[in-house]
Amino acid sequence: MSYLQAIHKETNAALVSLKAHAQTEGVPIITDETARFLSQLIDLKDVKMFLEIGCAVAYNAIALAIKHPELKIITIERDPTMIEAAKTNIKAFGLESRITLIEGDALEVDETTLPVMDMIFIDAAKAQNIKFFEKFEKCLKPRGIIATDNVLFHDMHTKTIRSRNLKQLIRKIDAFNQYIMKRKEYHSVIHPLGDGLCLSIKQ
Ligand SMILES: C[S@@+](CC[C@H](N)C(=O)[O-])C[C@H]1O[C@@H](n2cnc3c(N)ncnc32)[C@H](O)[C@@H]1O
């Protein structure tokens, strides 16, 4: 266990077990340092409504809901296996009244039916980041934050890649990073946290 892990040791046994289970099953979940950073932002900005694109087994949604008792979360997932696991987990933690799971492709959700969001976390198909951003920014309040995960993609932007699919994915992630820096209505910074977290604050 690293020093950071030890000093920030999670004491909720059920949450520790949920994380271990997700990791054993190979479910990609938020890194600890990114989770801690989001959690502090939620405190700093007094976030009450949080939208997550990409729920997986609801690990992050559950962890945030436990740490922030006034937080309401809407999370979207399209994979049927993940949806079933997420539903089971949300129920097991008794968080059905605070975490709403929308089942289906985020790009097909009618964003006009969503409440105004204080913060949005984009953590789904990485090639679609611009589409997610443009669709869900409509729900963001002024001075709200959009956090987009994995924008450094294992530091691959600087490496020589042979796989055509991977090259295309990296090009798309780079296109998002270039795009977001040109969106002057947002103050965006890429933080080298986890796999790279882009924070965009609406001006
Ligand atoms: C990295 S995982 C999410 C992890 C979760 N945020 C956590 O930290 O606990 C990404 C998830 O996004 C889902 N996903 C990808 N594209 C999606 C889309 N267009 N609509 C809904 N879900 C999507 C995948 O099925 C996958 O479960």
C-alpha cells in the first residue's frame, strides 16, 4: 500500500469491497486520486446536483453519495451487464433516493429533461468526449464544472502506436483536448491526475 493510500485509507468496508470486486472483474473505475479531487471540488463548489456519463457498476456514484450526504447524482449507463450490477449495488447501499440511473446510450438521452447541474463528470466512451460535452453542457449552470476523465490516455499522445484503432482513439482524445482549449466560454486545465482529468469551468 502506498503512503497516499495509507493516509487516505477508506474505512467503509462495503465500499472497499465494492472497489475490490470491480477491480477483480476488470471494470474500469475512477482512480483514487481523481476521486479525491472530485470530492474536494464538490465541497469547494457546494455541488448538489451531479451528472455522471458512464456509471459502470456505480462505484464512483456510490462513493460520492456516501461522502456527500446532500449530493444528488444522475448517472447514465448503456451496457446491460453494468446496468444490472449498478442497480444491485445502489440498492445494497440504500441509495436509490439519491442516485438515479438512466439506462441507455447517453447520446440518446433527452438532456432537456434533466435538472440544472452544478457539476458533470464525463467518463464514458473516450472517442465521444466532444459529443458528450456539447450535449450535456446545456444542463450546466453558470460557473459549473465539467470534468472529463482519461484525457491523457496512458500518456499515449507522445508514444509511437501501431494499432490503427488505438491511433484513431488517441487522435479523438487529442481532438477533444484541442477543442476544449479553444472554447473560450470555459476555463479548462488538464490535470495530470489518474489518467488525466480535464476540468472546464463555465465562465
Ligand atoms: C470508465 S467506466 C465508468 C466508471 C465509473 N464512472 C466509475 O468511476 O465508477 C465507463 C462506462 O461508460 C459506459 N459507456 C460508454 N459509452 C457510453 C454511452 N455512450 N452511454 C452510456 N454509457 C456509456 C461503459 O459501458 C462503461 O461502463
